[in-house]
Amino acid sequence: MDSAEVAALKQVIDAHLRKHHVYEDVREFIAAFAKSKKEKQQQAQRGPGDDGDRRQGGQVDDGEGDEGDRGREVELQEEEHEDVFDSLREQQVIQQVLESLETRKAGGLEGLLPGLDARAGGVAQDGAVVVPGEQYLLVKVVGGRAFADSGELGRPASTTARYVLRMQYCDQRFESRAVPCAEDPRFDASFLVRLSSKFSLQSGNASAFDGQVKGLRRLLLHGADLDEREAGADVSRMLHFVVLRTESDAVDGPCELVASHLMEWRRILANRGGASVVVELSALGPTGKTRMAAGVIELRLDLVPSHQQERLDSGAGATLSPGEIDQALQRETKYFNQAHRRFCEYARLWWQEYVEANPGFRKRMVKIFAENEWGDHYPACTFVSPSRGGRLVDTPQHAARFVSLIPYVREEAVGGGRMEVWHTMHSFLSKGQGDCEDHALLLCSLLLGFGLDAFVCVGTVQLHDGAAETDHVWVMTLSRAGRRGVIWESLTGQRIPREQLRNDLDDSDAGEALAGRAYRRIGCMFNNKSFYANKQLDDRVATCSLDVGDDMKWKAMDERLIAALRRNPPLPLREPTVQVHAVADAIERVLRDLITSEREEQCSLSTQWDPDLSYYLNPALSAYETERSTGVLFGNEEFQAIIKRHIPQGHSFKGFPTMLNHRDPHRIFHALRQNPIPADIMRLRADHTYFGLRVRVFAFPENVVAVWVMFAVRFRAS
């Protein structure tokens, strides 16, 4: 191996050891070993009668004097290294390190790092192939400083609170290990980012290799020409960091989004080595309005291979000059600032024309700009990016089901009122909860990824008769002619053909009447390419025309100006890691114990479980989840036949299914107690009473889950 390959391999191994926390484990072991060694040395020096001699003021002379003491010190120092090594070997620490570094192919680089094969288009996973000759960015998170502690944030102190750092680059995502919340959190992680698959550094000629390195760095700096590049390509090459605060003892507990930051890393292309960077993170959430600093993270950025000890040592031609990089970044910033300014000026005139056509349009829900998580206002179209779930999301209905299972939270501002902030997809999925806008933006992006003509719709809904209309955001897909539309509710996964709303207006007893009354008015619709405002006097969702190509009914914005805007990058989805069968078994065991205790303590009743009945509930739960995902219910007749066959003559059956989007058995039990039907089953007094309980867990991307619980009983009817 030449010097360049050796240097690259060293960086690879260093990142691997950091990722698997080997350094930290060895440091902790050596600290414990040193403490134990010191205690043994002190005990040996004192001897059995040392304490008594000290109390009497006497002196103890071993006959060797100072030279003997120095000899023992030298002997201990020489033995110490061997003792540490032997102890590490006994604890199998060294063996574990060697096993983790084993590789399957020649070259020794495959499987060492959490890098992503960019051609796969997925999320970075362990064991991904590191391709020799291609360029990577090694991001080392050295630590954190000046983070607000619990007292400063006004929270009760928590010993279980943890910080987690996540990072996104293009279609790659990374996550650090959770560390205890502290003023100076001990972040220690390494992320290997694949920068480009369009260029390979494999020339054997020094001058040719020099040109390849410089060409690759220019490609990473400039991308395509600005006149030809895809809009927003620069954002997809920035590093997005988010810091989350979680509770280590919480099961599917909420995550608080502490900070978010977009980092420009390309200045290190001027360095032959790497660079140390200090990044100040701005606080998010209710305190984000005050522009407070959440903390600082310390980073080390290195290009892998670094090209600092390779064949090019004789000249610096492989690097770019700082002036060239500054000029390119300034030119890029100027381009997108001008595009944003042109759109803002155009939007002002566009809105003036819109309200001049009808002054009443001022009150319509036309959302041209939205506030992002950094407090800046950007065009609504830039928050949508067509995204594909790969093999993790099979159908548009599956995508709607996945999005609907992400917990919904209504974000409130300091002092009251709703805080309307539109997050990036990375931030939304990292914290695992969001408002209706976050859900709608993600669902629209996934439907666009399936090739559907999907739009985010902004309007009003009426939840029940007599209630006031409230603002809401949902998704709608249109046919090619624009005459037919389908409403997709991102919070429930419900899919409603627009024709059904029209029928419900004339039939108050229709099964979908509530849904028909809910969607009242639509002010605008948009996606990543288009924006339309409703010009019709009748703006009801059920009756207005959906032909957005008719400029007499919908006012469109210039798509060329929209295409030139900087936008959020699409986000790859993470494969679920939930062990669904083990989790279901664990939830069942806890629920059985809780139900048994509840009946004994509250009703002085014993509880008998019927394992056959519990098993027979399984087909029903599978059918319920299939209905939610596809809209089709099947297997109901078979389930009824199974139950009828199992229930003895003269006995009755009562069961209640419920679905939740978390795995906390205590919260599930609380939900059962709050519902009158399972509460009645729990308190049932009858002869020959046998209970059944079945839990099914269905996993989705990002470890989003649908947990179905069926609680049932069979008993002799009185």
C-alpha cells in the first residue's frame, strides 16, 4: 500500500473505532484499572502495621532506603503496560476490536464505516461498501459546549435525559449515540459521507491524478453550471445537523427538537488536510423566536483520502485556492438570493392583482410564504420535494398510512396561540412528531415520488355541525384532465374521492357525511413546481372546479420563478428496526399483569385467560390493519366462523379492538381503562369467564408503529 492508501486506511479505522465507541470503552477500562492498581499499591506500601506506626509517630524502615523505593517504582511502571494489555485481553476487548475490523474482501475497507453506497439511494447502514478511489468526507463530532441545562430551560432536572445528534447529507443520514444531557455533552461520533459517485480517483500517473483530484473538488464546489443545474442542488450538498432531547427510560416517548443547523462545508476543499470547525446552534421550538443559542458542537472535517501525503507532495496543484472557493460560493449565494428576490417582487404584484379581482379574496387561505424552523420566510413550494421510499413504502396508500401514524402535536407559541412553523423533512422525522403542515408536506412529497399529480391544499374544515371553521392543510391528487380529485388526509390516512363529498351534501345520513362536512373551503394548492390560488366565487371543496389549467378559476404563479428557488432536499427513509414479534409478546405480558391486578384490586375478581381465544383474535387484527392500509376489509367471515366455533353453546362473546401508534404498555392500559367498552369487559362479573388478549405490532419506516390490541371475553350468559 502506498502512503495515500495507508493514510486513508488509518482514517477509516479511526472512524470505525469511534463509531463503535471502542475508544471510550478502552478509556473507561484503563481508568478503572488504574484506580484499582493505585489502591493495591497504596495498600502494599502501608503494610499491615502501617496505620499503627503512623498513629504513634514512629518510622518504618524496610532497609532499602530511597534506592529501593525507586527500584520498585521502575519495576511497577514496566509491568503496568503488560498488566493492562493482559487485562484487556482477558476481558476480550482486543478480540472484539479485531473481529469488528475483519473484512470480507481484499483491500480491507469494506464494512468498516457507516458510509452509504450513493448508488443505492438509501440510508447509510453498517457494512456499506467503501469504494476505493472515490471521495468521502469524514465528519468527526468531537464534543459539545455551552448547552443549556435543565434548570436554565425551566424543566425539572432529569437524570434520564439524553442528547442525540443526527446529520443528513443528500440521501445519507447518520446518528450519534445518545449522551447524557449536560452543559458540555460528550458527543463522540464519526460519520463517513460519500460525496460523489460521478468521479473516481484511480489514475496511476501522478500528473493525471493531480488533475483528477482538482477536477473532483471543482465538481463538488460548483456542481453543474448555474444556468443548467437543478434548482436547490446546493442545499442538497449542505450538512444538516439536528440535536434532539429524549428520555432514555421512555418507550416511544416524545423527542424535543433542540437545535437545527445547515452547514456549508466546501471551504475545506482548499485544504490539503482537514479543518476543525466550531458550529453555533440556534435554539428551536417556542424559544426559537428569541434567537437564543442552543449550544456549540465541535467538528473535525477531513477528506478521505486526504491527498496530503500522496504522490502529489511535490506540488499543491491538487487543491483549490481559498479565493476560488470564496468566489464560487459568493456567486452561488448571489444567484439564489436574486432568484428569491425576483420571486418576492413577483409575488407582491401577483397578490395585488389577485385581490383587485375581488377584495373578498384577502380573507382566503392563500399561503404563498411560510416560516421555516430557523424563523425565515420562504415560498411554500420550496418545502415540497418528491421523495421515494424505495422498498420501504409499497403503494401510495401505504405512504398515507405511514404518515398518519406519526404522532400529531399542535405546536403552541410562547404566550399562547398556535405556532405555525414548517419543518424540513429531516427535522420532522427526527423528532417523530409534528403539526398538520408537516404531515401534509411529507405525504405530498411521497405521493409525488409515486408519480401522482399531488398538491398540498390550504383551506378550512368544520369538525362537526355548529362548529366554527378552522384552518387546515391536507393533500389532494388530481386526474390528468383536472376534473376528478381525491382528498388524502395526512393525519388519519383516509382517502376520500371528491365526488363522495358532493354526494354527502345531498345525503346527511351518508356514511361519509362527516368527512363531507369537514372539508369546507380551499384557498390554494401547491407542490414543488406549481402554485394556484382559487379565483372562484364558490370556494367550497365539494363543488368548486379543480381544473387548475383554467385561468378563469385558478390563478397560477410563474413556474420558471418557482423552479429557480432554493428548496429543501428530499429525504431517504430509514428501515424499521423494531422486532415486532418480541415487542408484541412483551406488551401482551405487561397488559395481562395489569388487567389481572386491576380486576383483583378494584373488583376483587380472579382472572382466567384463554390462550386459544387469544390466538383466534389474530386474524381480526391483521384484517383491521389491512383495511387501514388498503381500504379493503377481508377475512371478516372467517373470523366470525372461528369465534362461533370456539364459543360454547349458551356462552357470549364480547371483544374490543383498538389501535395506537406507540409501544408503551402502560399508556395502552390507560387507554383501555378510559374507553367504556374495554372497561366494562375488565369489570365483568359472570360465570365461566375467560379472557383473551392479542397484540399485533406493524412496523413502518422510521420505526413508526401501528399497535393493534384486541381485548375480549367469553362468558356464560345469564
